[in-house]
Amino acid sequence: MSIKENFCVNCDENREVTLKMVTIVHKIKDEEIPVQILMPHCVICGSQLSDLDIDEKHFDMALDEFRKRKKLLFPEQIKNLREKYGISQRAFARALGLAEPTINRYEQGAIQDIVYNNLLLLVDEPENMLKMAEQNKENLSEKEFNIIRNNVHKMQKCFSDEEKTFKDIKNVLEEKIEMLSNDMSNLLEIVNKNSHKIDKNSRAIGELDNKFGFFMREYRTQNVAAPRHAITWNTITKTNDSPGSNLKELYQYPLNKCN
Ligand SMILES: [Zn+2]
């Protein structure tokens, strides 16, 4: 294991270092941000030594802490937002009516003002992005504008397809519940009429009834989550054409096919 050495200004020569936890306070836009980090210290005189890599790291940590406190988008999120619309940093800046280097600076880690952060949050919504691009159309080439518009339309179509799929599932589910509900009523009626003949099965039938009741309550109280319970249906009825098996297939339908 190699022992790390740094230049110690106090001793005026290279010294072995030991790492100690220190708190460094950075001032970012008038806000004091303390950061805890391990810093090298001279083993001879104990002075805290500077290390370019570590200096950069604790400054980045302070910037991240500042973004967290102010709920600002992180550089990576701004990059993802831009790439969602398929355009360059310059084109994205122009589409938002900002100076050309602005987005590049944010993606490189400069802190954006809250007003610009709000603007970025707004254009995360494809419809707003298109409005903004239309507003600043004269700043964009025809090609850039078309790329934005096509990507926005693609996303809008994708959202409406997903919504339609959810509605389809819900309709099928409700239809099947209606069927199953009738089947269960008929079955329970038969069971009740013939209870003297099928006494030894009554406990199993009672359990079935409980399971069904439980499922129906779950479905009614958490309507949206219903497909998750569709799998439970296989425990109620085991035949191939049971509502459970159909719904299980439907549930596995790839909802996120647009991504
Ligand atoms: Zn020293």
C-alpha cells in the first residue's frame, strides 16, 4: 500500500498525510452551506493540506446541497429534459428565449436562478414546450422547430394511448366482475338450496365466498389498483377461460411501450 504524500506549506516539503473529517462552509448565492468531508493533514505539523481533487469535490457537494435546499433541477435532470425534445443545448436555450450558452452552463453545473428553474419545470410538460418553441420560433431553424414539434406530438400520442389502455383494462375488468358476481350469486344460491347434500363441502364454499367478498371490497376501495388483484382471481376459479386468466394477460400488456 502506497502512502499518500502532499506538499505541506508549513513544513515547506512533501509530507505523509492522514485524513481527518472537517466541516467546510461554502457561500453559494448568499447562503452558507456546510459540507463534511475527509481532508488530508500533514502527519508532522498537523496542518490541513489542500488537494485539488478534494477541493473540487466538496464544492460540488455544496452545490448539490444548495440545489436540494432550493428544490432546483440538477444538471443531469436539465440534460434529460433537453434530450427528451431531441435538440442541442444552443437550440434548447433559443427555444426558451435564453442566451445561447445558458443551458450549456447549467448542464455543466452552474446554478440557475429560480425564475429559470421555474421555466425549465414548465417545459417539462410537452404541451408547454411546444408553446414556448412557437413563441420563440424566429430564433429556431425550421429543422429545430420541427424536431421539437414532432417529439412533442409523439409524446402526446403516447400519453393518450396509455390512457386508452388503462380504460380498456378497467372496462374488461368491470365486465368480468359483473359476470363473476352473477356466477357467484348463482353458485351460492345452489349451495344454499342443497346445503343438506353438500355439508362436507360447506367450509370450502364459505372460504370461497370470503375470498370473493374480500376481492370485491378491495376492488371498490382501490379502483385504480384493481388489475394488481386480477391475479387473485386464479385462486377463485381455475379453468382456462376464467376471468382471472384473461385479466392476467391484460395486466401484462406493456403499458410503457412508448419509452
Ligand atoms: Zn507539515
